[in-house]
Amino acid sequence: MNILFVAAEVFPFSKVGGLGDVMGALPQAIAHLGHHVRVVTPAYGTIDRTRFAFQKKQVRFKITIGSQSYPCHILSYRPRRNGNFEVFLVENETCFASRAVYTDVHGRPYPDNPTRFLLLSLAALELCQSMNWSPDIIHCHDNHSAWIPVYLRNGWAERPIFRSARTLLTLHNIAYQGTVDMSFRTSLALPDDLFWSMGALEWYDQINPLKGGLILADGLNTVSPTHAREIMDDETLSAGLKNILHNRPDPVEGILNGVDYHEWNPHNDPHTGFPYDHQNLAGKKKCKQRLLNELGLPAEALRSPLIGVISRLVEQKGITILTEALRYILESDAYVVILGSGEEQYHETLRQIADRFPQRIRVELFYNPELSHLILAGSDLFLMPSRFEPCGITQMLALRYGTVPVVRKTGGLADTVSDWDGRQGTGFVFEEYSGAALLQAVQRAQTCFRNQRTWKKLMIAGMQQDFSWDRSAREYEALYRRLISRD
């Protein structure tokens, strides 16, 4: 099969969240199955051009949006180890050249994001046309490329290059829908009925590209089985789109994300300094000692539970209930390290807690890739108290590193962590979205930690779980084949 992926972020070129991780791994895993894979993403100005052996393609075209023309050039990247896989980065001076992915240095969304990601979608289609490459599947991701099913159903599919193409839209976070003022309609060159009341793009007198993609894509999935059920059943978790999902001919499919065990493996992680695995755990204690030393936490913390948090500091990630429980956690024998950034209200609350418990907690309000590896390796417990979590990746990484997760039972967290019942399980799971429920789960974990024989059994059970991309890639391959076989 010829498979085209289109996404706003692709690791290692760009990454803001889990979408970047998925796009860095899934397309290559699909290519390893023998398919011909091409990925299209913007050539942001923040990409370090010196790190990658980019090739300038002899492909140039212009995209017209409204009254403005956007000249596009194409960079390509092809890793030596995978000849079936190539990344195409769209260069445009106005929309991408001097920009990051979604926001400026102050965290403010770029006001022309609707135009930027419409340009990405149209450029992906035009690139196929220019290179005479006919995709069997166009795999779109979130609202940024949800325009593609809309345009294919409204003219582009009549072009010979796209007549056999099927579209799959993957929802990584349904809450981000890319809505834009109805005045943007003049830029779109699409039929009027799409914008009328109850039209595919109309959304409370605004334009909603994600809604259009949900209605017009050939296939639809999200990134865990539980989250697929949640957004079909819960109006809040569907961000208002529950009825749209139910009106599709097929239910939303759930395919769990994988993790890249080449990048994240305690046995050969270059960022931790002390290798270990489930057969020899000696290096994990050394990683904990190194983490304590680097953070300046007291030596006695080595004998106590060390709790790690690596997260965007936003309400979705459960930071509200985390801060509710944190003071009580720190009054016990536990120590805590938090790495992440987000909303200023949470920054300030965490600073206040850190000032109150200077010997118990470290809060690092930035993202540091090396430190994230060390936190996963050196911590005993890992907290993910998300209000909702389509999949989550970090809890799966924590399992591989023998760092026992404490998670709320939602989305992919429910699909990847089983509650310890005294005999079996891989972590500690709570259901109620409250600080009290989170605290109770942490206290259960602390009790288990005091019995090191039981704790070791729990760690090893988690380390032996397999969430590799190979499994997920084969599920996507099967879904692609089902879409192609439809009349």
C-alpha cells in the first residue's frame, strides 16, 4: 500500500505532545511492514537544519487561500535504514519559516493557525499531484489535517491521482477542534452547503474543520479502546461531538498507541548512566541515587518512595487534583519531583508548595529531555491523575522503567495499567476525579512499597508488558485494508 501521513508535528523535527511521538514512530513501523510511507509536515523555523541531512526537492507549487498565494518548497528526509519511508517538510516563508508549531514564545496561539494548517492540508494533496504519487490511504491526524477529507469529498477525489484514496482520521485529542470565525469561509473555496446550519463545517456559527473531518473521512479512530467508548458515550469527553460520532455509519475504533523501546529502554538508556532490566534491577537504585544528587534532595530519600511527575501542567492532566493531594503526600515519608510547564496558575501553586516543603519536593518548570529519562529511571512511583487521557504514553514508559504508575481510570490509562490487588497487577488505579481518591491510591502504593519483595514483583510485572509499535502498526494495517476493501 501507498500510505500518506499528514500531521502538524513529527518527532524528531517537531514535538509538542503525544502527537509528535506517535508520528515519529507509527509511520516507520508501518513502513517496516513493507508499505510505502510518506509523511508531510511543516518545515517550522524552530527545526534545527544542521541535525538532519535534508534534501531540497525539485518540487515547487503555489497554494491559493482566499486572495493570497503561498509559494511552497519541499525538503525531504529519508533515513538510511528504511527505504520505504520518507518525510516531506513544507517550506513557506509566511506560515512556517519563522514559527514554532502552535504558539509563540509567550505561549500564545498564532492568530493565523487556521490558515497555516489549511495550507499544510492542501500542500499535502498538491505534493501528491506534483510527484504523481497516488496514495491508497491518507492518514490524517487531529484538526490540523482534517481539512483533507473535506476537500477530497468536494472536488479533489475526482482527480485521477486520488480516485482510489481512502481517508482515515485519527483523534489524538478531540477537545482541540481548530474552530475559526465564519468569515474564514471566503478563504476556503468550498460549497455553500457545508456552512449552512447543520452543514459538515458549521458549528454554532463558526467553522469547525474537525467536525468536517469526522463526517467526511472514510474511517475514524482514536488512540485507545477505552477512549473510543468514552467519546461515543460521554458528551463532555467528546467535547460536544458525541452526536456527530453516532451519526457516522461505523463506531469509532480504538487502537492503542505504542512506545518506542529503542528510544526508551532502561537497559541501554544513555541519559541515565546505569543500565538495568527486569532480570537485574541493581542499576535502578543507582539511577535513584543519581536523581537525588542532581536535584539536591537528602540522602535519606533513598529509602523512601520517590514520586515522579512529567506532564503538561494543565487541567486535563489532573494537575488540579494533584495539587490538592500534594500537601498530604509531602507530609508522609514520600519525596516528589515534578517536571513540566503549562498554565501560570499551576506554576504559582507548585512554587508555593515547593517553598513550604523545601526538603521534600523539586519542581522544574521547563521540559528537559535528559531529566525526563532520569526521572523515569530514578523514581519509584509515577503519577498520571488525568481528568481524561486519550492514550497517554508516559505511563507505558514508566512501566518499562520499573516505575510503578498511579493513574486515574480513564482512556488509555485504563487500557495500559491494571490495579494491584495484592497478588497481581501493574500499578494503582483510582476512578473518582478528586484529590482524596488520588491520595488514597498513593497511600496504597506507599504501603506496598514497604514490602520490598512484593514491590519487586509489581515492578517486574510492569517491566514485562509489551506496548511496542509493532502491535499497533499491525492493527492500523488491518484497518487500512478494511477501508480499501469498501465499495
